[in-house]
Amino acid sequence: MSLFSTIKKKTTLSAATRQIAKARKAQDGKSQQLYKSAYEGFEFVLSDNLMLADALYNWGFGLLNQAKSQKDESAINLYEEAINKYSFCLTIEPYYLGAAVEGGVAYMDIARIKGVVADDDLYGRAKKCFERAGEIQKGSGAFNLACFHSIGNNHEACLASLKEAKEFAHLPDEADILNDPDMQNVIKTPWFIEFMDEIKIEKEVAEKAVAEKKKAKKEAKLRANGATNMGNDDDSIAKDEVEATKPDEVVDVESSEKKAE
């Protein structure tokens, strides 16, 4: 492949990825056009294996977000297309973390739309995706697994997954956790409330420590500046004292000379 072709494909991939970002924010009519244009760009990039995994992931990412803006059967079709792209991406690049996590999210969303029971195969496939994500990067699929266990009312496993997500810094913000539809089975349980309270306390302690550190640094700087200014003041005083004695010395000399005459 020529250098020109390589550059063109990179440019096309970047442009298609930006179109996905714009489509997520655009109104329905324009967003559909942007999604379509982005997919055409991904198709062009996929004309050979160069940047194949990136193109497939971003294609799947676009389909996933497009699906979230749709309802019922049309959304399911888009989710399934996204899963196909993620699966292909992982075939080419087995350690592509985003494809593993978001593939599981797509399965969970389909299961929610269809209203299937907790032990349905869709949830089972989602679980495998999240476990694979955890193998790629420790803790990266832990919160999603907590959601899976919440749906199945497996409280012990849910708490263990939440703790793992927290340990490896993959826990979402409090508002995102509480508003997650898959966590609604557990958010009123005593153990969950205690877990969230612990997080809140730890956050407050950490914020207080940071604030105290900043305050101490500021005070040290002020003390350093004060000492410097004090030294300058001493020099100024000494200089003033020297200057103040000069006129008197001149007068005394002149008086002595007159007496001598």
C-alpha cells in the first residue's frame, strides 16, 4: 500500500470517528445522516487490514450510541450490528478493551428491551464480555458485572464486584451508579447504602487532605516571602542609618576646620 493511501485511510478514519461524536449530539434527522456518513468512512478503511481493529471498534461504538437513540426492534437491530463489529474487532485484536466492555453493554441493553429473565442467554453473553474485559485490564468490567449480579439478585457477588471496581478505580460517579437501571434491585439494601456511605467518607477525607496540603503549601510560600521581605527591610534600615549619619559627619568636619583656622 502506498504512503498516500495510508494517509488517506488514517484521515478517513479520524473523520468518521468525529462524525460519530457529532451524531451523538445532533438532532435525530442530522444524526442519522452523520452515522451513515461515518459508516461509509469505516467501510473505506476496511478495504484492507490497515487500522482494521480501530475501524471496527469505532463503527461498533457508533452503532451502539445510535441504538440508544432508537426504540424496540430498530434499536435491537443496531445493537446486534454493534456486537458483530465488536466481535470482529476482538478476533483481530483480542486485547481491545473497549470492544469487550461495550459488547457486553449491547447485550445488556438488548436483554432490557426484550424484558428477558435474569438467567437468559443474553445476560450470560454479556457476563462473558465483562469477564473478558477484566482479563484484559483488571477491574475494567467489574462495575458491569455488579450490574449483572444486581439483575440476578446475587447481592454478595454484586458487592464483591463493586469493591473490585472501586479498588481498581473503575467505579463510576455516585449519580451514575444510583441512576443505572441495572442497579435498581440493590440500591435500597443496607449493604449497598453502607458501601456508598464509605465511598462518600473516603472522598471527603481525600478532599480534606488535598485542601490541607494546598493550605500548607500556601502558608509556607507566604512565610518564605515574608522572610525575604524582612531581610530587604533590614538592608533598607541599615542603608538609611548610614545615609542619616553622612550630613552630621560633614558638618562636624567643617566645624573642626573652622576651629583650626
